[in-house]
Amino acid sequence: MENKDLYDVTIIGGGPIGLFTAFYSGMRELKTKVIEYLPQVGGKVTYFYPEKILRDIGAIPGISGADLIKQLSEQAQTFDPTMVFEERVNDLKREDDGTYTLISHNGNRHHTRSVILAIGHGTLGVKKLPIEEALQYEGGNLHYSVDRLEYFSGKHVLISGGGDSAVDWANMLEPLAKKVMIVHRREAFSCHENSVTEMTNSSTKIRCLCYVSGLIGDGNRIEKVRLTHVDTGKIEELEIDELLVNHGFDLDLGGIKEWGLNMIDGKVVTDGKMETSIPGIFAAGDIVTYPNRLSLIAGGLAEGPKALNSAKAYLDPEAEAMAMYSTHHKDFVEV
Ligand SMILES: Cc1cc2nc3c(=O)[nH]c(=O)nc-3n(C[C@H](O)[C@H](O)[C@H](O)COP(=O)(O)OP(=O)(O)OC[C@H]3O[C@@H](n4cnc5c(N)ncnc54)[C@H](O)[C@@H]3O)c2cc1C
């Protein structure tokens, strides 16, 4: 499908940073489109940890991932950007007049004068449990995300994994589950120290050097999990109510890798103005790398407006370097 409208800015990615950038783009009176691959906004926050309480965003002592995205989404809607879902942008074509055409996986074409990449680590997926019978228990009591905390209330939950998600789940579920056990095939967890300290000081049972090697159940529900000890090869069986797995993510930048952007380790190199190596293409959030970047939502929330101000200057070199304060904006000034 040909979307003939020419936009000033097209933001690829509707995660937290794409959403805030869309708001700021409206502040700068640019015609804005957001293209998101998933059917919903929120990026990793919605996908991996909607129930987690985030405490590292300035002026917000604590907010659930879902509420944060609800608020960012509401804020993004202020200036009514065009939102496109379930399209993965793969290709980029520079037209003779200097504008860009973005081409999605389904062949849809989007015309834009500038692009902001807010694509995180690419499109999101989870690594599945490498056990043949696992598939039949998905949708039953095998889970790859925690959508509703209360569901696990009073249950015996086994978590498999050793990264941030697995440990965050253990800490979230420990107060309400009957019993939480975490199994990890390595000796040490690879996540924030304070999360491991919290888990170690809780009632969560920690079993390192151990992995889930088999599932025993009736085809609908897992009744027991088979655990194998890495060192000894010893096998034991454990009764569980729910199995939660996080063995990492399948993240894919797709065709964007081929655009000719200067990249290091799967990230787009930018300068302080969030400019990439291609004129008219800017980037913000987890996709970006530069020295001493703050890998937190708080860091990305500052990069979005910087990228947008650079896009504005690219489109209109005479424009102010940055937007006025929102409190001075005509749409927010109370008369
Ligand atoms: C388990 C876990 C816990 C975390 N906890 C915290 C925390 O407590 N505090 C904190 O500050 N940070 C935390 N983070 C990090 C935080 O989630 C990220 O920094 C943040 O999500 C980055 O936002 P983003 O918008 O740059 O990218 P993402 O959230 O990754 O969003 C990118 C979006 O772009 C879309 N996309 C990608 N490629 C394309 C394409 N080609 N076409 C269309 N759409 C595309 C994706 O589908 C996705 O929706 C955590 C991360 C994880 C994994």
C-alpha cells in the first residue's frame, strides 16, 4: 500500500522513547508518524515487564511498567501523531528530492523528510525452552512473561533463567507466591547487583548450576519439572504449579542493518546531537551508542527530544535550536 502523505518525521519504534519523541515532535509542530512492529506500544516495558515497579525515573518514586506506558502513550497522543502498528520497517530509499521512503515487511511504503530510529535492540521475541514437549504447555502453565502478578498468587512457581527478567520476576512474585524457586545453569546471575541482593535476602530458593531438562505432564499442564545438575549430571523431579522461563531474547534489527549506518555491536553510533552517519536519520534510546550513554529509560527520554531538535534543524535550519518549555506552549497555556 502506498501512503502518499509526506511526513516531516517518521519515528520507527513505539517503545517508551519513540512515544516521548512523538510528543516532543508535536511540540515542535512537525507532522509525525510512528511505525511499530508489535500490535501495541511500550516496547520492552510492555513486552517483558508490565508489572514491574520502576523506581529510576526522576520525580516518579515508583510506577508499574504498564502505567508508565499508559502515561507516555497519553502524552504522545497530545498532538495526534499518525500511529501505524504491525509493520516492520525493513528498507530505506533516498528519493531524488532528498526525502526518504520507508518500506515495511508487507510492502507498505511511507514517505518522510526525516527519520528517527527508536527501535531499541530491534523487534522483540523470547528464546523458547529448548525442550520438544514445551510448545504444548504454552498457554497453559508454561510462561515466557508475567502479564498479571495475581495469577501466580499462592502458587509454587519455578523460574528458569539468570538475567534481569528472571531475577525481577523472583523478586516480584516472592511476596505473593506460595513458593518461588529459581534455577540457573551458571554459577552467577547476570543482572543488577541490587536485584540479586534482594533475591538472596528473600525466601526465594536459588539453585545454580542446574537446568530444566524435561517436562512431565498430561499435555495440558506441567505437573513436574525434571532438573539436571550441570556438575554431576544428577536428575531430580520437582512438582510445580507454574513454570516461568527467561533464557534471553531474540532481538532482530532486520533490514535496518543494511542501511549503511555506522554501527558498533548492533548499535547505531551517534554524536551528541543524536545524528547518525546518514543525513536526515537520527536515533534515540537503546539502539544508540556513544561514550558513557546512560542505559536507562531516563537516559533515552532525554535523547528523544535531542534527536527531534536535530531533525527540526535539518528540516528548517532557521528554526530555534530547541522547543520552548511546554508550559509556554500555546496548547498548554491557560487563558
Ligand atoms: C527485563 C528488563 C528490565 C528492565 N528494567 C528497567 C528499569 O527498571 N529501569 C529502566 O530505566 N530501564 C529498564 N530496562 C531497560 C528499558 O526497558 C529500555 O531501556 C527501554 O525499553 C528502551 O526503550 P526504547 O524505546 O529505546 O526501546 P524498546 O523498548 O526496545 O522499544 C523499541 C520498539 O521498536 C520496535 N521496533 C524495532 N524494530 C522495528 C522496526 N524495524 N519496525 C518497526 N518497529 C520496530 C519494537 O517492536 C519495540 O516496540 C529493562 C529492560 C529489561 C529487558
